[in-house]
Amino acid sequence: MKRRSLLAGIVGATAVPAVAGCSSGAARTSVAGVQLAASSGHIVAGTAITEVFGDGQKLTAVALEYDTEIDASKLSPATFKVTDRTVTNVYANTAAATAGHGTNGRYVIIELSPLDEAARLYEDGFSGSSSSSQQPSASASASASPSSSATVSPSGSPSGGPGGGGGMKSPTLKTASAEVTQVGTVTTTGGDAYAANSTAITTSKVDNLIVDDFQQLKYTDADTGRSLQYNLFVPKNYDKSKSYPLVLFMHDGGTASTNPLITLTQGLGAVIWASPSEQAKHECFVLAPQFTGEDDEGSDGNAPALKTIKGLIDSLAGKYSIDRKRLYTTGQSGGTITSIALDFTYPGLFAASFLVAGQWDDLSQVKPLAKQKIWAVVSQGDEQAYPGMTGIMDTLEKEGAKISRAVWDGQLTPGEFAPHAAQMRAKKTPVNFVALKKGTVVWPGLTENSVDNHVCTWRAAYTIEGIRDWLFEQKKK
């Protein structure tokens, strides 16, 4: 199974110079008997807050720390301006974090629209990709939107198209930074009014929601000497006396990079399992390798690469209290191809596989999957993965696998997906195959072509809670 090698490395990752709060010795004045002070002098620090959405990481809020408690009732979106951004909500809080409602505290939270062009921090490697969409995306911290144009290679990875390099470029990840100006009065709980000030404050800290909860590590196979960077999420209340499942997520070819954070920021595939809501239901380890290209991803059936991935899993299972009967694999595009290769190379390794927008050319090799638990999702408009995965399902059915098949609207909300997933789960078949209906998958602002159908498949698939729940229900005997 050959798949074009991708450019390794992270290009254009830039850090915007950070500037802390301004001078604190601003002169006071009095207006209508109310004491006023230059606002910049009372801002201690600014923190940029990011979230990961289906189409990548975005800067979605700023937390300004003041030198005293702020009156939440006196704030409004008109109080602040953020350069090149749309302010959607402003409130006070006791911590540098977003909240459902405001409360008096030292921090002012400025929420920003994720639809702003300037919100984007992650850019994928697909040439000609649209960097924004008019379709709102749900985030992992609370899930789904856009990218590209070209064709798809036989392995299911986007290629071709304009821009050279087979239509691929290295993904990029910017450091989050925002420039904030207090353009209205901020009132403290003590009654002081901090006047508007023309001096802009640039954030000096970054809080990457969920992403910061992962460790960046490196594994080296003792037998082959091959090394692999990876991200690991350890349950926050890890107890070695308990036994935990592990979810392995493997990214697509357009996310190949030497920067291990790329696989965490490209979309929901890795971070969704580590989100607070998911961990509350399914406490688990999350393993997300960062591949630099085809050679270490194993999507071509490369035995040493596959051995390294398995060795990494074995190493973690030996270090932590991980239940070997509850190991799960999932991936998108090239990551699904690698999952398939692992499934037939090590047929007893995983309890179940969640396969998204992938395929395998040699159908004779996939026959061992007939005895495994699989849920596959592809888009009918994906000219490679749809017929490719259909061929796999037909092969497994001939080998005796019981399969449930369905066609779903690809732009349903997570809540709207729920009854469809419940209906399929109720059939209790070991293999489930969902095709997202052609014409419903690509987000507004993108092109109805094979590649946009391919990429938008995983914008939707990882938002489907019922499939995630199904995965954790599976356990090896």
C-alpha cells in the first residue's frame, strides 16, 4: 500500500512578541466625582485561550488579569476591542478561564468569534484549502468544519492539485497572541472606574485547552532503533490500582510533521477523547503519535514502522495500568490505513477500530478483519475512500462478518447524529458501516469535490458521541 511521502517539519510556526501590562503609575483624574485611572496600569497580564475544533485550533478568548476585583455587572462587549477579531461576550471571573456566566473577580474574559479569519492557528497541508467556513464548528472542549481542492491518491490521501509537491505543503501552527485595547470604562467592586485607554495590551501567556494536558514524549524501539514522537494523555485522577482503556489516534498524511503538537491541533481526532466531558464518561489514556511521513506511519504496510507503533503500545501498557483487553485504534485517512495494517498484522491487539475516511487496496489482506469489531465512516463524495471502504465491507461480509450499513446526512449536529447512532448500535452487529450522503458533507464555502468530502468526513465523524460510546463498549474476551 503505497502512499506519497509528505514534507516533514513545521513551516512558519511563529511566535508574536509578547508585551506585558503597561506602566502602573498612571495618573488619576476625576469625572463626576468618580475616580478614574489609566486602564493599562491596572492590567497585570493577558492570557490567550485556545480551543481545538473540527477544522483545527483557534484562539477563542482572552483573559485579562486586573489588580483588583472587577464588577461583572458593569462589563459589556463594547468595553474592549481586539485587533482583527469579533468580540462576542465579556464578563468577569475568578480565574483566567471561560465560564457559563460572569462573576466578580480579578479576571475579565473576552470571548471571540471562532469564525474570524484571524482566529485560526492551525493550517493543514492541503493546497488550495479554504481557511475558513461559514459553518459554525463545535470544539472538543465543549466539533466540525473545512478544507481543500485536488484529487485523492489510491491510498485515500489527498494529492495532486495546484501548488506543486503533489498538492501538499507542510502544516503550520501559529503561537496564539491577541492585541487588546480597553475602549470603555471598567469598574471595580470597590467602585473605582478604570478609564478607557488607547494603549493596546498584547497577551503574554497561552492556555491551550486540552492540548496542554498531553505530554510530548519519544519512544525508541530497542530492536530496530526506530524512534517515534508521541503525545500521551494520562487520566487526571490516574490510580495505578485501577485498569484503564487506551485509545490510539493516528493522523492523516496532511498532518505529517516534526512538531508533535500538530496531531493535537489539526482537529478533534486526538483531543476529543481527552475532553472533560468524554473523560467523565470514559476515563482513558489517549495516545497520539506524530508521524513525519510514510516511513514511520506504516500506512504502506511497512513492517518495521508497524512494529514500532505496537512496541510503543506495549511499552505504555507495561508502565501504566492499561487494560490490554480494552485497546482501541482510530485514525483518519492515512491514519485509518495504518489502523487497518495493524489490524491484520496484529489481529488480536485491539478490541475495536473506528475507521474514518480510509481504505486498503489489496482486499485479500483485510480478511482477518472479518472477526474484529469495526465501525467505519466515509463520505459518498470521496471518490477513493468510499469505494475503497465499500470493497472492504463486501470482502468482510463474504468472510462471514455481520455488517450493518446506513447512509446519514453529513451535516447533522452531534445531537442529531445521536438517534442514528443509537439505532445502529441496537442491532449489535460487530461491524458497522456509515456512508455520509453525497452533497451533505462539505461545509459552506468549500468545494463539492472529492478532497473536500474526504477532509470533511473527519470533521463530522469524531463529533458522533454514539460511535465513541460504542468503541468503549467493546472488550476482548
